[in-house]
Amino acid sequence: MSDYETIIYEKSGSRATVTLNRPDSLNGIVGELSRELYECLNIIALDTEIRVVLFTGAGKAFCPGADLRANTSGEKHEPNRKEYFHVTTLLHEMPKVTIAGINGACAGAGLGWAAACDLRYATARAAFNSAFLGVAISGDMGGPWLLPRIVGSAKARELFFMSEKFTAEEAERIGFVNKVFPDETFHEDLETIVAKLAKSAPLAIGEMKKNFVNAENMPLREYIDLETERHSRTGQSEDTKEAFKAFMEKREPEFKAR
């Protein structure tokens, strides 16, 4: 169901998959890709049927950041507009669970996009690098805002200032990725996670995501008030009644998003 040139968008029921689709350049970013990704994520954010979004790359890479060859070869590409940098914001704040399926090289802006997702899973061959200092730019896509929240302030600074490549194993050790899967089972392992989340209670998972987003920026007292209101509201839903009934009857619940 994709009408895009540089990404593939697929929707199946409550799940969406967005695949960066410039495999010949390892999914390097050009203006067209930024625009299409920004437009696509805005559509997904407003689709109340979708509960989980898998974000990955075609071929042997996730995203190495900007396509430096295209940007220096004289090829004509759309300019990046300021709003496109909010791909990060959309991945981080949309009321869906966003999953980065890191299937290879993940660097620069690609590292920021992965960091913006709720969950990150990597194949064993994946390699990571902040990369910005190596090309003499300060960085984009929210890395200094996101990474300290994931790996801690000192480690985030080290990753940016030293700009050294690190492995999937190291990414898991420092907590950047949730889990590393073997190359040969990566897609099957990802599918298990996505399928589980796609069956989750739609109202509850959306409100849960909002809780995490709000908690990052609110004083605890204000957050608790908001959390309690959402807890009460979801607890009175038909889906909650169905969940309790299904538990007692030892069957899978059938949620209706109401």
C-alpha cells in the first residue's frame, strides 16, 4: 500500500511497517526520503487503528545517516525542510509503540531515529556510530536529548564526542538496544514482538505511551494526577471488562477499542 519512492509503507490491521527503501545507498538520507517519511509518520500518528509501528531498512542496512555521496556528487535532490527534522518527534511521541528493527548499519541521523523509538532490536551484524563529528557537524535528530535518557549522560557524551563505531553486542550492554537477535532469526524474532503488541489492548497501550511521553516533561505530582485520570478511564472501558472475562475463561481477549 506504498505510494512512496524512497520508503515502503505497509499496514495490516493494527500494525504498520515503515521501511527505508534506498538499499543501493544503504538507505542514506536525501531530502525526498525525509519528506516521505515525515508525511507517512503523520498519517500513521492519526490512524487510530494502528497500535504498533515497525521501523526498519531495506537490504543490509538500517540507516547510516545522510547520503554523503548524493549530497556531494551534484545530484539534484529536494532540500531538507525544518519540519522534516521532526521525524524524531513523531517516532518518539505518537501514541503508538514504535520499534526500530536495526538490520545493519545505524549511524548519524539513523542513530537518532532509532533512539526516538520506544524499543530497539538489532541483528548481530548491526554496527553503530554517532558519526557527526567525523563530518564536522554538531548533529541532528535529537541525539543529545534522547541518548542520555537511554544510556546515561556520560555515555551519551562519549558516543558523540569520540564518534567511534560500536557493535550490536556493545549496544545491548550499554542499554541502547533492548536485545540482539541472531542474523538468521532476526525477522522471525521481530515478528513475534510486533505480533504480541499488535494484539494488545488498543486504548490502554495508546494511553500508556502518552504516560511515558508526559512523564519526561512533567513534575511528578502533576504526572500522577494525569496518570490516575487515564488509569481510571481505561479501567472503566469495555476492553477492561473483556480482559477480566477472558482471563477467567482462559481465552484470548477480543478488544474493541472502547
